[in-house]
Amino acid sequence: MKQIVIIASLALAACTTNPQAEGEARETKKENAAEYQYEPAVSTIHGTLSTKVYWGPPGYGEDTTVDERENVYLLLLDKGINIPAPKKDLSDGYNGAIHNVMQLQLVNQQNLDAYLNKEVTVTGTLFGAQTGHHHTDVLLDVKSIH
């Protein structure tokens, strides 16, 4: 019986991860990504401009015979970015900490088709998704693009 308990203990120990090692791995991943801040901070981010069609209201894909299509601009990043949660007194409940963001939905009032499939530099403010019209975890309110 002792052998069974020892074998089970060794098997359990082999399956259990080292929380300190996991933390170090997470920290390494965070350090490898550039860090940005949510609004009101202004960010300048480089990537490739793309578009994607998502289902919109009224059902956001539940009934594709009546749901609208939303064509959104996306900034595809070569390297992930990290955005820490703002201080509690600035938090609105939407802007939580997020790591390794690889794409941002662009929010703007202008046509950006001239920049499609090109590398661009976009300046604006970052904010967390709040509505069904927001299709990425983090969005960038565009101030300028070139």
C-alpha cells in the first residue's frame, strides 16, 4: 500500500506546476511586449491596416437574414502590447489589464481605405470594449494615421 501512495504522490507532483516558474514565464512574456496606457494617455502604435466584417444588430449573428454587417478597420500588430489597468480612481470598469494584444479595432470618422494592407502608424487613445459594436478587447480612437 505504501508503494501505491508514493507512486500517486510522485505522479501528482509531476503534474503540479511550479507557481513561481509560471509567474516568471508570465513576467517574461509581459516584458517582451511593449507597454501602453489607456485613455487619456495618447499612444502611437505601428501595424498593418486591415478590415473585417462582423455581424451587427439586431442579433449580432443570431439571425444572419436580418442582422446588419459591420465592416471595421483593424490594426494588426507585429508584436503584442500590454496595457495595465488604470489606477482605481481613473477606472471605469471597462479598461482592465490585458496582455499580448495583437489587434486593435480602430474607431474613426474617416475612410481609411487608402491605407488598407499597408503598414501605418496610428496615434490615438486606447479604451476597452464596451458594446456589441466593439469587436476587439481593446480599441484605438484614431487622432491621426500615416
